[in-house]
Amino acid sequence: MKVLHFHKDTVFTLCNYTRQLLKETCLNYPGIEILPVWPLSLFLEDEESDYIYKNLSDLILEKVSYSNTSQALYLDFKCTFKEDSLQKEKSLKIKIADIKKSGNPLPLTEESAFMKVPDLKISVLQFSDLILKNNSWTFFNTRWLKLKK
């Protein structure tokens, strides 16, 4: 499996933001259980990973979304790809938490005040192979990727 993971400064910013987001979610919706999910990385399909590595030019934290079907919170990133003179966009997600609640799903919307995202444009990240095994992960074949402007 291939993965994009962030520079330590970006991880620090994302961790602080997700910690605050999960805290606010607990305060606004008592009686829920939040199970954080790690690592904060963008998991890629093997067939798309080479294209992303070669053509990714922009990566911006766009929004936080909540899925009623999977009952999970996600960070949504807008990815821009430049290939020759063409420009394409795609959305990639990081699952940050599973939310357990009995009864109706949470009425979380993007308009909720605590769901506002910080301005975060990523310029440097790492591209790696990943092994997930027994609730642990190992990155290998890591390459730094500085995004094209």
C-alpha cells in the first residue's frame, strides 16, 4: 500500500486541530464515544500512486466531513494535478475518528462552528510504502516530495 504522510510541522498542526475538533464534538454531543484513528496519512490505491507522485502540484485542507453511513469524521483534502498543460482535481480523505452513538446519527454539518478548518496548504510531504500489521504501521521506501507550483 502507498501513502502520503506529512512533514512533522504539518502533523503537529493537524494533531492540534483534530484534538480540538474531537473535544468540541464531545462537548456538543454528550453521550457519544469517539475512537481516534491513526496515522494521519493519505492512503492511496497502488494503481494511482505513481500518477499522484509524479503530478501532484497542490494539496489543501478543504473541510471536515462526517459520514452517517460509516459514522466517522474525515479531513478532506483537495488535490490538484498538473500533467503537461492539463489540470485535474481530486478529493482525498483522512479518517480521523470513528464515532459511536446509540440512536440517531449525529447532526454534524460543515456549518457547525467547530468544524471550520485552519488554512493549511501543504508544500512538503513524504511518499512511502506502508505495511499495516497487528495495529502497527511501518513506512519504508520513503521519498520526500516538494510540490510543484
